[in-house]
Amino acid sequence: MWGLRSKLRRGLLHRFLKSSGGATAIEFAIVGGPFFFLLGCIAETGLMLFSEYVLQNSVQEAARFIRTGQVTMTDGTKKLTDAQFKALVCQNVSIIINCNAYVTVYVNSANTFATLKTAMANPLYVGPKSDGTTDPVTFTPGGQLKPAGVIATYDWDFTFPFMDFLGNINGGSKRRLYGLAIFRNEPF
């Protein structure tokens, strides 16, 4: 009797080890999770880079209004407020991100490009701080033939975990996307 049981056990064990039914399901269970996670990370990275491209393009389009004098009068006074200029930036950006609530626009000018280089803020410091407060936003489009710069920023919250290596603010939990335009105003 004991011999029959051990034979049955060896036979069942042998058949179990030799059976290949369900192997595909087990292999998929092992490989599927990491594959779909990687696929999601690639999709989020692509969407993030596309958002930054749209932001950059929108800044270039809005900066044209400053460069051609449609924001500033010949005497240096402003035709548009900072909120109206932000609305120009948001015209194109709003198709992909909530621009009015989360995009920060910074405009500064100087007498020379060397002075502008030191006067312009680092894009990583334009926008909300980690504690939720924001630095005061500058809106100085400048006059005729003055160098000027425009920065628009948006903080991307990562959906997938472990993407902190792409983060550049808030301890890697967010990535500050920005669009930048530096130019000399035309003689308007």
C-alpha cells in the first residue's frame, strides 16, 4: 500500500513537472507586469515631452507680440497686462494642460544681452515653490530695440511611480517644464 502511494506521488510529480499546459499564462504573469509598467512610463515620458514642446511653441508665438511692439507702446508703457499676455501664451497650451491655473509666465528686459543674462531668472525658480508659495512674477517687456526674455513654466506631476529620476524639483517628485524665448525687440 505504501509503495502504491509513493508510486502515485512520483507519477503525479513527474506529470506535473513535465506538463507544459499553463506555462504561457505563468510566463505572461511574470513578464506582463513589468512590460506594461515600462510601456506606461514610455507613454508618460512622451506626453510630458510633447507638453514641453507645445509650451515652447506657445512661448515663441506669444513672444512675437512683445518683439513686434504689440504689447508695449512706443513710449514704453504697456498695452497688455501680464494676465492678458499669459492668455496669449495659454491660447495654444490649453489644448494639453490647464494653463490658467498651473502655468507661470515671466517676462523681463534689459539694456544689453549681458545685463539680460544676469537679470533673467533660472526657469527652475519661476513658478510655485515646494511649500506652495510663488516668487513674484516679473512682467517687463521692454521698449524698442531692448533685449527681452520670456519664460513660461508648468510643473508636471508624474503618474507612474519610480519616475523620480526625471524630476528636477520637489525632491524629484515633479518636473518643471518650460518654454523660453530670448530676443531683441524690433523698432516699433
